[in-house]
Amino acid sequence: MRQPGEVELVNCVKRFGDTVAVNGVTLKIPAGTYCCLLGPSGCGKTTILRMIAGHETPTSGEVRIDGENVVGLPPVRRGTAMMFQDYALFPHLSCLDNVAFSLKMSGVAKAERRQRAREMLARVQMAPFADRVPAQLSGGQRQRIALARALITNPRVLLLDEPLSALDEFLRLQMRGELSRMQRDLGITFIHVTHTQPEAIALADLVVVMDQGHIEQAASAHDVYVKPLTAYVARFMGGQNVLAGRVSAVSNGMIVLDTAASGRIEFPAADPLPPTGSTVYISVRRDRIHLRKTGNGTVNAVSGKVRAIEYQGTWVKVTLEALGGEDFVVNVPDSEFFADPVNSGDAVRAHWAPGDVHALVGGAGRSDRPYASGQN
């Protein structure tokens, strides 16, 4: 029985020629954690997965599994299993033999490996399909076979490279739930690469947001979404608007910012207090903002024209063209929106409470891109 499966990267660097794919990453993933590596294409997340698996060797730094530096060890000796994005099933083998293949390579007798493979197929609810070949399966069924084949080796760590990307939306949601359930049942460490924010938030105990080979933030799904460290994280996660201003006053327990896009912003002060005159980045959740067609006031508000309206079922996404050129987005509850709807081109004012302002302690972050791929 292999437990527990703690993974640690220590100052890992990976270069491909002149390109630095991973730049000094240090990260600890506790045993039994569901971890999602999240970021746009080219941010280094898949390279990290491959270094843990043993398919890439760090240029420098260490990869530790349960305290042991595994750099230089072949994949088979690491106690890891990898589920590839394209599943990589053998097309000429039955589902049963696909799942049993690694046991065959390890010299397990035919009767035993087939029994263990049938047990694993039952665990992923694929026992009735044991004699079919992959071409006779749906995408979701092939994914379950690939998952069973990876799990039959009893790994300490299961590595998943965008396992849901090839599925349609309905099946993606279904399989997301099954992955979460299976990880809880097995209690082993899952490390899952994705570029989809809702997927990471729904699955992960630990979300690691990456950009340009660096970790921007590693925290719980709740903290990454509600308490982003940097403007990059706030924008990439998709539920926040980001504004910047200069501190004009810190008094009576409030910080006052002067901004070009929204006049004055006030929010509760917290240590460490920023010095007067310094630039502070803040974020405001889209669903904590209210729209008015008319009204005055220059505190905690943004004025602009409605550029786009998107109905999302339970809420309506209203995008404003605000000062400074960056979009400002408000997620309005459907009942509130349709009680007094706005139209494209309308001049409106978005406003929020001081307590809904979150100070971004990490400032702008490393990326100059206002929005990364996957933004919603």
C-alpha cells in the first residue's frame, strides 16, 4: 500500500534552449491533496507535471516525493502514474487488456492481472465494457478506461494532463464530479493540469495559478477566487474587476484612493498600511456590484456606456466601456436586471460597498497582459 504521496518542488528551473519554461518554482503539495495547476498555454504547468512524472528532467532544482529527490529516477520507480490528454489507449486491445497492460509488463500472472483489472473496471463503472476495444467507446468511456489503467498501478501520485478537455460540456461536468469522488475515495494525491478556471475551482483543494513559468498564487480555490494576490490572478480567475489608484489618505480606519477611471475609492484599512502617494491595486467582485441608470456620487463607483450584454441564465453579464479603456464587468442577478433592464449604449453607473473592495497585496503581478486565455 503506497501512502501518503507528498510532492515538493524546490527551486525548479527548466530550460529548452534559450526558453525558460519553468523559472525557480518552489511548491509543496500535501499528501492526499487534489491540486490543480492552472494557467494559460505556455505558462509551464505541463512541464511541471512532466518533471514530476519523470518525462522531463529539471535543468536545476529538486523534485521530491515523500521527501526523496526523484530527479534521475525513471518514471516506473517514482510511484506516479500519468493519464495523458489523448488517453493513449492501445486500439487493438480490449478495455480489460488495456487496464491490465502495466501488470503484464510487471510480470503479474494472467489470471491475477485480469481479476485486478476487472475490479478496477467495476470501480470506474466500466465492467460491462471489458471486452470492447477503444473505438467502440464514447469519449467519456475512454477516459474512464485510461483512468483505470493509471490507477491499477496503485500510485502514490496520479498526474492528469487536461483530462477533460476533449469532452463535451455535459460530459465534462459529469466526469468532473467522478474525478472528485474517486480522489476522495482513494485518498491519493491528484495533480491536474487545466487552463479552465471553473474546473480548477470545482475540483481542487489547492489551486496553483501560473504565468510565464512562475507561480502567481497557490492557495485554496476560495482564496484564489475571493482573495487574489495580484491583478493577474484577479483577472485570470474571471470574477473580479481590477482598478489602480494612488493613496491620498489613510484615516478613520479607511484607505482613500484617487483613480483615473472611477474617482475616489474608499475601503477598510488593514496592516500593512500603504504609504500616502503609493500606488495600490484593488479588485471588486463582479457579483457585488450594482448598476444605476442615473445618479451622482464619485465614491466607489465607475461610470461608462454599456458595451455588451450576455444572458447567462441566473445572471446577466453587463460589460461597460469605462475610462482608461479597460472593460468593467458587472454580473447582475437575472431578476434584478429584467426588473429594470439596460441596453447597449446606455450610460450607467456601477457602484459597490467599501467592504467589497479587496486590496491586491502583490500589485500588478508579472504579466502585462490585461486578460489571459480562458478569461470569462
